[in-house]
Amino acid sequence: MTDHENTTLGQPAELPASPEQARLDPVPNPHRDVNYLTRFVAPEFTSLCPVTGQPDFAHLVIDYVPDEYIVESKSLKLFLSSFRNHGAFHEDCTVAIGKRIVAAIAPRWLRIGGYWYPRGGIPIDVFWQTSVPPEGIWLPEQGVQPYRGRG
């Protein structure tokens, strides 16, 4: 894809009813000749507990080194928002998001950190990456502190 005609970029777009109905739009990488890191942070991600139907909340950090494509941010926001009415465990949500991005843009490398707020008194953090990061890439810490409660 070399144009923006088939993307949500600059066009009205409704919230997809589910992650399966959402699409991630690839955009040509303007700096394919170098390795660089792109980071998306979604500090207010929500999904539903598949058992109780109650909302779950997470702070997501997505880091990737693009290859031929980058992911268009509006389509990513719509994709992430489509989880608001989606019931899945923390592990499933986190890894599924990473896999969908990989399927859409085939980055050189990707990692996702899902820092979930407590469910049943236990915070659950989920981490997934495609492989080792490319050599020489500046890879900052994800910057999310371990859950400390009121501490």
C-alpha cells in the first residue's frame, strides 16, 4: 500500500464492534534505511473480564522497529478501543494486540508490555516480543513502575 486512500487517515471512522472487525492500516516507512524505535503508549486501555464481564484496565507500551511499513496511529487507536466490549484474559489481550500489529506491518522487531491493574487483588503484567531487538537500537525502559497499591 503506497497511498492513503484505503486507510482511516483523514476520514471519519466509527469504533469497530470488536477487535476482529478492526483494521490496522500500514503506511510506508519514510526511513526504511535506518533502524529506529517507535513507541505507542495507551495508559487507559480497557477490556472486559471474560468471566464476570467487569471492566479491566491496563497501561500498554508498544515498542517496534519498523521495516517497510509503520502503523497508522488512528487505526491503532480504533483497534485498541475495540477491546472495550471484548471479553478476554489479560494474557490474550496483550499477546493478541502484538500479533495483530506484526501481521499488519511485519516490523523488524516488536515488544508489548501490558501492565494490568489488579483483578482479585493481583496485578498481572504480560510481556511479549517477536525476537531479540536489532543491534544498536536505542531501547529505553518502558517506564511503568511495578504496582505498589497505596504503598
